[in-house]
Amino acid sequence: MDIKNISIIGFHGFKDKGLYFLGNKVDRNEFIDFLWLIKESGYNFYTDIDILNNKINSKGVIIFFDDAEESLNFLITSNSIPKDFKGILFVIGNYIGEYFLWDVIGKKRKSLDYETIKEFISRGYSIGSHSLTHKPLSYLEYSQLEKELKDSKYILEKKFNVDVISFSPPFGVIDKFSLNIAKNYYRFIFSINSNLGIRDNNLLIANTGIIFDNKYTLYYKILKKNRLINFFNSLNEKLYLQFSKGSVLLKRFGLL
Ligand SMILES: [Zn+2]
């Protein structure tokens, strides 16, 4: 089965109910419905490790979660999740169990803790690196960039006793220079940003990210068939990324 037949979709966090036009939270129950819809349509759930081990033998999806935030807990505590569901957790090396300090004040997101991540692994999830400190890669000096890419991999491998073969850049943004270094350490690079404009064999760009979805719009994204949804999604994605970058710049200037 060709890897091109695999759909890749990226998420951040989840919440109960609310409006999702801006922000990166997806409704938990919609997500669960979505998992059942794709399962009932004959798709399997895969991870990057399955690609490496040639285990992809049917149509399928790889679902990945940037930041591995605490709101993912329901994926292992809820009885409604399909038993064979698994995905990739992109963990930030220095933030396991910690609050995300780069977030705008008041958001208070936190990473899953060590024990919970272990539980995810025992259920077939794989672990990827989402850098060491979640700094935007293109602002870093070479030595710092190397650390973010390399040390995060080794810290995660040592802590969790797993192979870390994939990297997802903070904010979904990676430039060519960083990408070339990342390729020394990783087999695959995932990004929530579908507008990177870089073509590379290691680069697996999400069909789409985040936001304002229900199970049907998510399903259409997997099928890549609904142009209207794709249009709104790319608009939304740009707004979202703009929003993220803004909070980083404020931090850089010492305002947050
Ligand atoms: Zn992130």
C-alpha cells in the first residue's frame, strides 16, 4: 500500500462544547463520532512506526497531536473511543507534565504527564518530537536549532524507551535550512501547516489542521473531496497561524 493513500490530519487540543471559528480546540464528542465514521468506512488507524515497519496494508489515516496537551486525556479514559485507535503524540521534550509558557496569558494549557504518555504508548501510540522548548525554529541560531532537534529526540527516546522517528515543528513552520538539519535525525517531518511551500520526501504535511469541524467536515477532509470545506479551512488555517505567530512575537519582545 502506497503511503500516498494514507490521509494525515493534525490536531491540538479538545474541549466540550463551544465555537471554534478561531482557536485550536475541537469538540471532543464530534471527534469521537469522527473516529467511528472513518472506522466504519473501512479506514485503519496508523502511526509513523507502522510506515517504517511496512505495516500499512489498507486505506488508513494517521492522526497526530501537536503539543500532547492534557486535554487528550479522554482518548484513554473514555469508553467511547474505538479500541484500535492510535496516533502520534508530538511531545515537547522539556515540557512533559508542565504548563506551556509560550501561550498567551489565561490559556493555561498543560502537557500530558509522564505516566499518562506511557499509557498512550502502551495502547499503540507513537511518540514524535515537537522540539525541546517550542521556539519558532527560524529564529534560532545554529547551535540552539541543533539542540531543539537533536536533544528533544534523545530525551524522549531515553525517557519513554521508544524510537522517535518523526518531528513536528513548533507552530507548524519549518524553513529549508531547519528541514535539512531535521533530516539528520528524523525519518518524517509532520506539519499542521499545509501552506509550507517546501517539497521534500520527508515532509508529511497534514491535509489540514484544526478547527471548526464536525465529523462530516473532518470526514470530507480525509476524502479530500469537498472543495468548499478546503477553501474555508485554508482561510481558517492562515488566521490560526497568524494568531499563533503573534503570541510568539510578543514574547520575543518581552511583552508577555
Ligand atoms: Zn505546538
